[in-house]
Amino acid sequence: MRLFPDLEYPIKQHWLPAPSKRRSRQPAHKIRFLVAHDTGNPGSTAAGNVKYYENSCQQISASAHLFVDDKQIIECIPALTAPPEKAWHVIYNCTEDSRLYKCKANDAAIGVEYCYGANINADEAYRRYVWVLAYACSKFHLDPAHDIIGHHKLDPARKRDPQSGLAVSGRSYAQLLRDVADAYARYSGKVAAKPVAAPIIPWTDAPPAGIITVRARLNLRYGSPSRLAPGRIVPAGLQVTYIGRVLGDDIDGNNRWYALPNDEYCWSGGIVENS
């Protein structure tokens, strides 16, 4: 085990046994992009996840390169402190990675896992997560606006990470991409293009902003106007400012949603628009 301290946040090298199912020692291809994950296991720490990987490395193949929590960044498969090796963090029968990057995530992408939960300081964990993604972009000459993608984007039928973990921490996927671009600029001295926000598609000619009142307990969704997106429940009677009207998932024949600040969305069927 080695510690690489000469960075804004030190990276602890704790590599899995090899050869094993989780770490084959196969060298990665040229790194083309990064995949943002979360552990899907609230409260589990970076050290705890790496220990589990270590104990099960001969039985299970799923893996990732790095785990990040509020106390440390642990590299369990070589990625940033040594020549990168392959890790098995996105199933091969997904096709979106090939469409977007002309290669498979397991062959040419670094997988970074975000740890979250009640016993983890969300602000500290998020700072380290943003930093390590920005540092990896700088190291591999990647563009944060285009070369970071969430697991949920590559495998939407099965996965919701890192949206789910970020939502628990009060953040969104869109915010993550913006913050990594800012951190990349600070770290590298280069100005990174900011990710372009999805266009707001209006469903009425009325003014695009105003105040709405929640009619009954309702989920505000993070990241997209979809019932599958992670969210938080708000009570009846809450007044919310909206910044746009968008089309999204159809719920009971109604696909009209309100865009809120902080990359949240509210289904129109559960609200009353204030006059």
C-alpha cells in the first residue's frame, strides 16, 4: 500500500490481488473517458468497499478503479498512480459507450465510485469526488464537458448512479459536471467548456417563470423530468419558484413538468400555479 500525498487530495494505493476476477492485470487501452458511479450502498466507506472487493476478488468480477469518501481516495485498480488497467464497471452489452466514444468503458475508461450516506460528510466526499474527476481529466487530457459520463447514461435500464448518491447529498448530476469543469480550470490552468444544459421545451406561451404551490405530497426529481430520476418528497402547501416549463415523462396522460432551480423538476399534475 502506498500513499501519493503531493496532490490537493492524496490518493491511497491499495491494489486488489492479481490476477483475480476483479483485477485481471490487463492493461487498459488509451483512456478516452471517465465513468461516474456511486456505490449504491449508503453509508459504506471507501475503505469498506475496497476491503469487500479484496475479500471477494476471486468470486466476483465487478470492479472499479477508485473509491472516494469524505476521508480518502483509494485506488484499488491502477488508474492514476500507475499505468491504467482494465476494470469491469459497465456491462459489455451496453451500446451507448461505443456510440459516444467508439470504445467500451471497461477497456478505455476510468470508473470512479462515490461514497455517500448518513455517516459520511457529504461536502467533504463531494469535494474529493469532484477533484479526482478533474485531476483525471487533466492527467489523460480529457474534456470535462464531453469525457465524463454517468453510469445511468450508459445503462439506463438498470442503473441510476451517480444520480442517486448525489441526490442523497443534495447535488445533481448536472451540477457535478459543472463543478468538475470549474475544478479542472483551477487545477490545470485551462478553461474547460461548461456542459450545455438541456434545452427547455415550453408547453405554453405563458411567462416561463413564476411560483407554484404543491397540491399534495410530491416528489421533486433531480436531473431530468422523469419519474425514474432520484428525488426528494416535499409536503402539500409548499410554494416553489419555477424557471421554465418542460416536457418530460408522461404520468396519467400528462407530460408537462416545471423546471426548478438547482436542476430539479416537478410534475405539473401535482401542483397549482399561482396567479
